[in-house]
Amino acid sequence: MTGTFLNVLTVLVGGTLGLFLGGRLPERIKSTVIAGLGTFTISLGLQMFLKSENALIVLGGLLLGSLLGEWWHVEEGLRNFGAFLEARFARGASSQFIRGFLTTSLLFCIGPMTILGAIQDGLRGDYRLLAVKAVMDGFAALAFASSLGIGVLFSAVTVLIYQGSISLLASQLNALLTSAMINEMTATGGVILIGLALSTLLEIKPIRTGNFLPALLISPLIVWILGLLK
């Protein structure tokens, strides 16, 4: 859990600095920074997708996962959680709070560093990978908070719950996940990141990205089923 706590700390510190600098940065600089992060996120998503050994597994995971996400109203649940935090801690902060919370929660929790880093931290106490991720998330939180506001700080709650849960269950996950499963999960996360960048960061097309999250479970499940059929 050491790496998770370090990650939470950097998000809080970076987000606080972003709030402090937010009013001092011209709008054109903030919009350019967000566009740069969006472009980088697409590049990272593509890099992650290329780890797939079978793109059809990623496609199947996304289709089935999106159906489950729509059925379970995953994104709506995230938005409601953000709205609850807004009502409790940031009255009058507007929908910008939810946007900041949702965007950074997804960005900080999707990707190979989160999964592999949390497993290493939980099993061996090796948090080096999460330390690298913490530095990246801290800088990202600074940039996002300067534009999207205080909601970015509350994504630390999502990081703590999501990443901490993986660390606590690491021994069980390590016994279940093969390298092929992790590759397809990573590739699926890459596609979700691309959707996040296009929808929320670059604002090209509205996409309920949160409803794709169940695909992160479906893709490795498909790999497991296919392994049984061989």
C-alpha cells in the first residue's frame, strides 16, 4: 500500500498547486496544456493497445463491457459520486467539479502501471513502478486542477480505493492473471484512454467512457475462456 499512499499524496500536492496557480495562468495556456495532455493520452492509449495479441478479444471485451456498463449505469454512478462530493465539500462549484473528478479518476486508474504496480506493491512491497506513476499523476493533477478545479483533488479518493483494493487483493489476482490476460486488459485500457481523450480532454465527441470500465474485467475473462477451449 506504500505506493498507493505515495500516489494519493502526489495527486493532492499537484492538485493543490494547480488550484493555487489556476487563477494566475492565462486561459490560452491552460487550454493548450489540456490539449497537450489529451494528445499524449491518445498516444499512450495507442501504445497500450499495441500490446494486444488478439485485437478481437479487445473488441469483444469492449462490446460486452459497454453493455454491462450501460446496464449497471457505471458512468452515472461515478457522476453521482462526484455530485455527492460536490454537494458535501464544494457547494456552488458547478459541473466543472464533476468533470475534473471524473476525468482524472479515469485517467489515474486506467493503465498497466496501475495494475502491475499495485500487484507488485501488494505482493512484494515493491512500489518503484507506482512511484513513477505517482510523479506522472502529480504533474497531471497540477495541470488539470489549474483548469478543472477542486474536483481533481477528490480523484485521490478513487485512486486510494481502486489502487488500494488491487494491492490488498494482489495475491489472489496474481494467482488468476496470466501475462496474456494482462496484455489484453492493458490493450482494452488503452482504447478506453483514447475514448477519454477524445470525449473529455479534446471534447471532440461525447462518449460515456465510464461505461466501458467493465471491459477491463471482460477482456481477461475472454482470454481465460479461450484457454479452456484449446
